Amino acid sequence: MYAADALPGGHVILLGQDEGTRKAAADALAAYPGGLQVGGGVTPESARAYIDAGASHVIVTSHVFVDGELDRGRLADLVAAAGGRDRVVVDLSCRRGPDGAYRVVTDRWQRFSSLVVDEACLADLADSCAEFLVHGVDVEGMRLGIDLDLVELLGRASPIPVTYAGGARTLDDLELVRTAGRGKVDITVGSALDIFGGDLPYRSVVDWHRVHNPTT
């Protein structure tokens, strides 16, 4: 389990479309080849370039959803361009819909797709990626605590590694994800960290991580 963006295997660069952001990403990949995942606006055309530049994985989000539906052709094209499923992370960031089910949201989390995040969905898409990234959008960035129901779902149902993000505030929240996710759900921490203006000491998170992952 990793618990912060700056820990081994847990690096994610969220890209804008401007040239300055892309250059910053390229510089980071050059500085830490094989240690960073790249996400945000990734297409088949850019996926191979990021992998060749040193990204361990590319993260695909809205590109594979068209008019609220998963486009399997687009997903297959991106997987092929990236060099196979072992290089791809599928972003299934979601929130509860009116029916209470967790549905993937796209277009900067403003649009509900038709895809329900459940056991069948996770089993199906596991053939197309190495890992899932799931933001609990209802609590993301709010420091309100984790979405426990979502974490339990991921720990119970995902057949491949999955990283959850959203709402973490304290070390107790990290421990809750570890236990509720049955030891199978990683967590990433952002705005709660003191290095980003929050109250959770980054060093404490690193120490917590090392206790539970002594070989990393």
C-alpha cells in the first residue's frame, strides 16, 4: 500500500493541455524514469510517447467514454498504443448516482456515465489494464473522511490492484482503508498533507507506509 503521491509506485502526474505542463511532465519523467504514472488527456497518440519518455503507466479517463458510454474500441486502441495492458491504469473515479449505485463520472467529474462500478465491471475491465484508479468524487478534496462503502466495494470486488483517493485526513483514515479494503486497496493522499497546506505531516505518512511496506 502506498499512502502519498510521493512514495514509490504511487506517483501520478495530472496533465493539462498546455505546453508548459507537458514540459514539466517530461522533465519529471526524465528525472525518475519508471517511477511515475501519467494521466490527464492521454490518447493513443500520446500514450506511447509518455511510455517511451519513462512513464511506468498511462492513466486513461474521459478519452474512452463517448456520450456517457464506455467505448471499448478506444480503450483497445489505447492499450495497444501503450504497449499492452500492463502499461495502462483505468480511471474509474465515481460518485453515487440517484439510484445509489456508484457510477463513473467523466468530463472533469461533471458528467455521469452509464458505467456502474461493481464486481462485474471490475472483473470485465481488469483484462484491459494493470490497475484501477478510483477517486471517491463525493468526498474528494474535502477532507471529510473516506468513502467507506466505496473502499469496501473495491477491496471485495477488484481482481487487480486498485488505488483509492478521496477524503483522507489522518493516519486513522489510512488505516481504515487498509482494513476496509482487505489489504488490497492502496490510498493516495493529496490536499490533507502539510506540504500542500494541510494538517497531516508528510513524514508521518511516509513512516506509516514503511511500517506496512518494509520492502519499499
